[in-house]
Amino acid sequence: HPTESGFTTDVLALYDWAKARSGNSTILFWGHSLGTGIATNAARKLQEERGVQVDAVVLESPYTNIREAAAHIPITMIYRQFPGFGYFILDSLALGDMFFASDENVKVLDCPLLILHAEDDTVLPPHLGHKLFETARNAYKDKTKVKFITFPEKLGLGHDYISFNPELPVLVK
């Protein structure tokens, strides 16, 4: 069954495969939603265990950590009022070794970091992306390596459609 450690290991294997075949091409980790936690895990592990820095990390519709994300996603709203919500729902993630602690990971990264969030994201509230940005910005020595781009509600990109924005390639460059 899928695990946080397994996802990270898979991303690092894919990184090794791509790096062996790409020459000097730029390789970045791009995570969306749950994948943002995986991307930061892999970038941190690559940096700390191998002394290698990925060329960049792009986080689309991110969150700070899985516990905080689960506490804010709309589907949990009806359960938040019940006693034991924290223990039965939020703490169960930790008991299953599910942390996806992007907020801790970005504190040690040194590669360029781009955070993308739509103002009309109803799955992961934009304030989680902004909080992650502030955490990274406070930790990075070179503040110019950390960027946060929000997409206005009028574009209707929500949680899943930032990649449809025709300006995205220019923004990423």
C-alpha cells in the first residue's frame, strides 16, 4: 500500500533515471496538492542524504503539512465540531507515518522554490500556500529564490486547473 516513504523513494528513483538520461538538462520537482508534500520530501532527502540540490521545486496548490491540510479541507468541516476529531482523524495520519511536512522541508532547502495557488481553491485554502511561502521565505538565506504566485478567482482555476493557465510557462521561467 502507498506510504509517504514509498512515494519519496519512487520520486528519487525517477529523478535518478531522468538525471542519467538528461545530460545537463534542468530537472525540477513539481508537485500538485498531495504531491507537494512528496516533492518537498524528495528535494530535502536528495539535499541532505546525497548533497545534491534539485534545480528547482514548484508547488501547485500546496499545504504546510498533512495534519493542517486535513483540518482545513472542506470535507472535514462537518466533523470538526465533534469531540475526538483531532485524535480520530488528524492524529491517525501521524500514527500511519503520514506527515508530508512541507513546512519543515522548506526550512532546509536552498533550491529555487515557486509556490502557485489559486484564490478560488476550495480544496486546499490559499492561506495554507501563503503560510508555506512565509515559512520558506523566513528560512531561506537568499529570499529571491522563493516566489509565490496567486491566480485571481476570476480565472476560475480552483484546485485543479492552474496548469491550464496559458501564462504558466512564462511564470515558471
